[in-house]
Amino acid sequence: MKARTQQYGNRSGLRRARSRSLRVFAAALSLITGVLAVAQDTAQPERPADQPSAPISLPAHRQADNVAIISIEGPIDRVTSFSFQRRLAIAEQNGADAFVIDLDTPGGEVGAVLEITDAIRNSTITNSVAWINPKAYSGGAIIAIACKEIVTARSVAMGDALPIGIGNLGQLIQMPEAERQKITAPLLAEVVTSARARGWDEFVVQGFVALGVELWWVRDTTTDETFAINEAEYRMLFAGDPPRNRPIVSSAPRLSDATPDAGDPDADPDAGPGADPGAGPAPTEGPERFRPAGPDVSGIEIDSVMIGRASQRRTVSEGDRGNIELIGYLSTGDGPLTLDAEQLALLNFSSNVDQTGAVLPVLTDADLQQFFGAKNLRRIDPSWSEWLVTMATTLPVRGVLLVVFLLMLFLEMSHPGIGLPGAIALAALVGLLAPPALIGMASWWEIGAIAAGILLIFFEVFILPGFGIPGIAGLLLLFGGMLGTFVGGDGGLFPDSPAEQSNLLYGLLTMILSLVSAGVGMYYIAKHLGSVPLLGRLILDDETEREDRLLSQIPVGDTDLPPVGAVGTSITPLRPSGRASIDDRVVDVVSDLGYVDAGEPVRVVAADVYRVVVEHLVPKAGDTGPGEAGDSETA
């Protein structure tokens, strides 16, 4: 019995030992598995929820070893265009196989946008990609569709390139329909040219820049091709009225109701909203002619604009009935189209989609490198000089430079020989002209007018004192040339547009304020030059100069003008202005020709309420004084 009990106890102990061993082994296995999992998570960073789990398929035409990224941030202006073209040239010179335009812009000047799109299409680098990161409104959308492909970040917006009017105070204003059409015509030609070159839907891109683009999105069941159709095409393919509820794309708010209507005498009587909607837009001849997306677009006069590329858009006919299915109502046409990431993918704009059509956001430069399969990816940033040009072309900075130029020019003319004020005036003038010249805001005639104006003013002051034709002409040329630098060198793309008129008005106001400020400064300098610490040190000071200034403190006589022919003596140097003693009175005078030293005889040749002009008398041998005019001759 005892042996059996002992044997049972031994078996029970063995079972417990085995059970403990199994538990220890299981715990060790779990620990090892957990460590491996942690190591794997550490080696591979956590992927965001919206990051693609599989790489985007890489077509052969997209693959690029060397990729350059050129960013466009903020409003687009002439500096932006200059900077973009410079950086694109750097990418071309350094052997880039592709370039990416990183877009985050609200849009900007039409002329600058068109310059950028021309540079994209004419570049030797044909592999171009627009990265909407995160917004490309107005001109940014036009730049994006000029590229070969488009990729998007997480939350994006692209579109709303409808021309708008800007008032004199920067506010949005209702643009007259004739003015809108004048600006819209080249934009339509631009976006349609890009659509035909890049394969975008020709009707959809018109909705970015024009009103009245009402569309439906359909699919060809035989080829799985998707495209947009207008109302006329819808009625050709489907029975009944087209649906107009829950559009796929919400149009941006329109600024006015200026589109043609049935009562508008300027509207096309055969292609307006009041016409038969089933008739469609008037046909155009030739594959390169513009094909309007709707009746309202037909009213825009661009018949003379040749797109330059044959239309690739599919032409539907009644024979396609039964093969075309409706996906949905695309847009109402009440406002310009604005698309988000999903809508860009649906309408075949985005290239960062998987085989199911899901959007794979491009969030970082590393995602771009994967998108191209690139070995090298580099950013080409704007230079400090371009930032400086941007600052130098702002109205406040230009106004300050104009004030400095006028004050230093006055100081140099009133105290010749100082040198430093003239150098500062020259530097301010370069600051006024060089930045606008670099970005096309100043042309040769404006620079020539400013130079001629300065020369005429010098001629008036130093050669022929008085205020005559040279002085007036010099002032007109100087300030006319300055005013011209506030608008484009060619007067702007549309000189009579509200935007260019606003530029002209702001330039005029800036110049007026600068003139008033400079006038106040000139008066203060004339009265207190010696007591101003900084300006007082600019004047060369020696013993003779100090004596001259002591003599100049003699009170000026009464307001009676000295008679013409009166002879006196200069008290201070006339450079060309100074003081002279004439008929026992101290008079403010100006030399008619050249400089006159102190103590020299002078004679009055002209006198009015504004100035007394004197000439230098060179004494002959035996003269006893300045009063003996008959024994002296003029210099």
C-alpha cells in the first residue's frame, strides 16, 4: 500500500513537472514571438491609414531616374513666372528626366500663368507632373492641366479659374460680360490646348474657366471609356429629359449673373439658353477649331482662335444609343468647376490611383520618388534674389525708394560736390528700375524716359537756370516713366481691364504720396540741413565753408526785387544757389551759368517772385568795385 502511494505520488509529481515545463515553454515562445513582432514594427515604420498598401504601377513613360521639384506657393505674379522659368532651365541643364510642380496657390495674374504654361509645353523635359498640394485654384489649375500628369495629396482642391474683376481697392467687382469674354477667350484656348495635348476631357476643362458648362458623365459599355457630354448629346443618346438632381461636382459660387440670357441683345440668337436645347452648339469646321461644351460657351467669340491641335474628343452619334450608360449628372454650369481628390480621380485627371480607382495620396517627396521609380529627387527652391525682387516690387517699398531718390537728388543738386547723396540717389534709382525690368514691368522706353528726364532736370538747374521747357519736360518724362513701371512693360495683357486700371491707379497714388513726402523732406532739409546730424556730416566742412555759413546768416532784405542790371557781390558760393549783397541788401540768388565763388562780382539778369538770377562779372584791370559795371565783362 505504501509502495502504491509512493508510486502514485511520483507520477503526480512528474505530471506537475511536465505541466510546468509546458507553461514555461509556451511563455518563452510567446515572448520570442512578441520580440520578433516588435523588431519588425521597429524596422518598418507604421504606415498611415490612408497610405497605399501597395505601390502604384509604374508605366514605362513615367519612369525617371532624376526628378526635379519646382514649387509654386502663394499668388502667381511676374516674379513667380521669372523664378519658375529660371528653375526649369536649371533642371534642363542638369539632366533632369522629369519635373514636378508642387502647387499650393490661389492663382494670380493671367499673363504670368500663360508664361508658365508655355514654358511647361516648350520644355525639353517632356515628363511633367503637377502635384496638387493641397490647392491649385484659378491659374494654379490652368498650370496643372498643362502638365502631362496630375497627382494629389490628401485633401485637395483644383479649379475655379473663372476670370474675375478686381476693383481699385482690391475688392471683387462684377465684370461686364464683354470684358469677361475678352479675357475668357484666350483662357479657353489655353485649357483646350492642354486637354488635347494631355488627354483630359475637353468639355470638363472648359468648366474651369467658363460659366454655363452643364455636363453629364457617361460610360461606353463596349470600351469602358468614360467622358462628359452636354445636353444636346444627352438628348441624342437617351430618351426623355436629362436628370438635374444631385450633381457629382458642386460648382463654385458665381460672382454675377452676367451670362447671356434670352433677353440679352448681345447673346447669340442661335446658341443661347433661350434657344432649342436640343440643337446644341453651332458646329465649327475643321478638327483644330474650338468645340464649345454648351450654348453659353458658344457665345464667347473665339472663332478666330485656332487651338493648334486636332480634337481627340469622341464624337457621339445616334448610332451609339444602347452602348452608352449614364453615370450621373456632372455639373450644373452655374459656376466654375472645383474638384477634390476623389472627383479628380473619377474624371480621369489623377494618376495616383490603384487598379480599383482608389486614390493613393502623394504626401511626401519619398512618395514622389516611388511614383517615378527615381534614383535622385531634388528640390530647386527660389533664390534669395527672387525674394528680394518680390519685396522690391511691392508698392510700399517702391514708394520709399522713390522718396529716397527724390530727397538725395535734391540734396546733391543743392549742394554739388558732396557725392554721397548722389550715390544714394543712384542706388535708389537702380532699386526702382532693376526689379521691374527683370520681371517685365519696365521696358526700354520707360527706362529711357526716366534717364532723359533726369538729364533735362540737370540741364535746367546747372546750365540754364530758371523754370522753362527743359525743366517741365524733364519732370513729365521722369514721372511718366516711373508711372509706367507700375504696369506691364507692354501695358499689360489687357490694358483696359479692371486689374490693369487698378495697377495704374495704385501706381499713381503711390507716386503722389511719395511726391508729397519728398516735398516735405526737401523743405525740412533746406531749412535745417546743418542741424540734421546725419545730413550735416555729408557736407564737406573747412574753414572757408564755416566763414561762408557765418556770412549767410545775415538777414535777407525786404521782399522788393532788385532791378535787372543791378550789380553786387556774392556772399556765399553760388552752387548754383546762394546769397549775394545787392544794393546793400542780402538777396537769395541763383547763378545762371556754372558756379561762382564767394566775394565775386555779380549782376542781376532776371528777377521774379520765385528767384533772382545773376551772372558772374569778371573784373577788368583797374576796376575799383562791383559798382563800376561798365568796366567789367560777363564770364
